Amino acid sequence: YNFDVLTNKGGANLKFVFKKLNFSFGGAIASTQFNQKDNFTNKTFHRSFTNFFPSASVKYRPRQQQSISFNYNGYTQQPSIDQIQPLRQNTDPLNVSIGNPNLVQEFDHNLSINFNDYKVFSGLYKYLGAGFNFVNNDISQAQNINDNLIRTYQYINVDGNYNGYLYGGLGQSIRKLNMHLGMNTNINLSNNYSFVNGIRNRNEN
């Protein structure tokens, strides 16, 4: 099985720097060509995609030791040869993989925001951050398990998968006692879809 991927990409980014505010934005355009050939059946598959990769960031510093920043970027993930070749892989008889030549590339969106504040003389610091990622056409799995517990799986594209996080903390230095007191916390969440014996399965954490 032959699987060739050719990608051409070009882009630009503009950045502006001021005393308290920095920001940039831009992006890239990419053209991707898929050329596949099944040497057993002599079938060929040709597909092409054109994608835009946006990016943006903003950073504001109201004071010397304080900052707020925001970032966004998008990118694609191509399917691998093992995921896309339409051949049955039975090296493990209990877990049989079948490629999916109709897989398309996934597109990831990433957003994050961060806040930091530190007071040099008092030793007090605070920080807070959050991020979120969601995927269009995420590459997931569809699996079938028969009565003999043999699992046959194939990669497919699904929508609705995402993950996110939130973290924060604060602390204080007590220099006279040579001590440092602080506390922090974090929260993570995720949502993923797959299919088991034709039924959509949701894994939420």
C-alpha cells in the first residue's frame, strides 16, 4: 500500500509592541494532497484539502510584575498510514485493525488565558490560567466485539471531542520566619466519543 502526502504551506504574522501592550495576529494557508494506491486491488484514492491556520496573541502588562495574556492557534493533524490503509492487520488475533481510507484530517483549536501578579517587596504572588481545546473531525475509534471477545476496530472521524483546564494559586513569603505559605488548585475536564458495536460511547471526565 502506497500512501503519499504532499503539503505546501505559507503564511505571515504581524506583531505590535507597545510599552504595556503587545499583540500579534496572522495565519497560514496550507494545501495538502493525499495520493493512495492499494497494490493488491490496484485501486487509487486521491484527495486534497486546503486549510487556514489562524493565530493570535495579546499580552497586557499594567505593572512591571503583572501581566494578562491570551493566545489562540489552530492546526491540522493528518491521519497516519496505520489508520488509513484499508488492510486488515491481524498480528494480534484478539485485536484486529482495519484501516479507513476515507479518514480526513482533524482540525484542532487551542485557546488559553493567563494572569500573573507578583509583588517584589511583600513576596505576594497570584496566578490564574485557563485553556480549552476542541477538535473538528477528531480521529477516534469504532470497534466491534463479538461473542468470542475478538475486537475489530477502525479509525473514524467524530465531532464533539474537547478538553479544558483551569488552575490558580497564591502565596506569601514570610521572610522574618524564613517561611513560604501558598495554596493552589486545578480543574481538568474532557469529553470524547467513540463507537462500540454501533453504539456511540461518551467518555466524560
